[in-house]
Amino acid sequence: MQSDEQVKGNIAANVRRLLTARGWSQFDLSRKTGEKQPTINRICNGKNIPSAAILSRIAEAFDVSIDRLVADSQENSTVAS
């Protein structure tokens, strides 16, 4: 089982990787999810673990599973565009 710090790090790394792969900014993701940009920033910097609702909206915006967002970033070395 992963610690909270590992989960935060995994989500942050995966969201940053997906942002880069899509050519999106944090602001773009905030608009697509309806979340405030500071919230997205804290997630991308590994400072917060998003709620299930926010995680779901992020996954939907990227068209990926929630599992893909929380998985160890080493397992997600390739990202579908």
C-alpha cells in the first residue's frame, strides 16, 4: 500500500506528464475541470491529494482512468495522446 506522500507524488507526476503530452497549461486543465487554478497547481506540485470528485474530473478531462492518475509514475512512462 502506498503512503499519502507516494500517492501525491504519483498524481503530480502523472498530471504533469499528461499536461505536457497534451500541450496544456495548468490553466487549461482548470478550465476543463472547473477547478480553480491554485487547486490544480497544488495537485501538480504534489502538495494536495485531490478528492475523488476532482480526481474524476481530471481523469475525464484527460480521457484516462483514475487508476492511471494514481499509479506509480514509473508504470506510466508512455502516455497516449
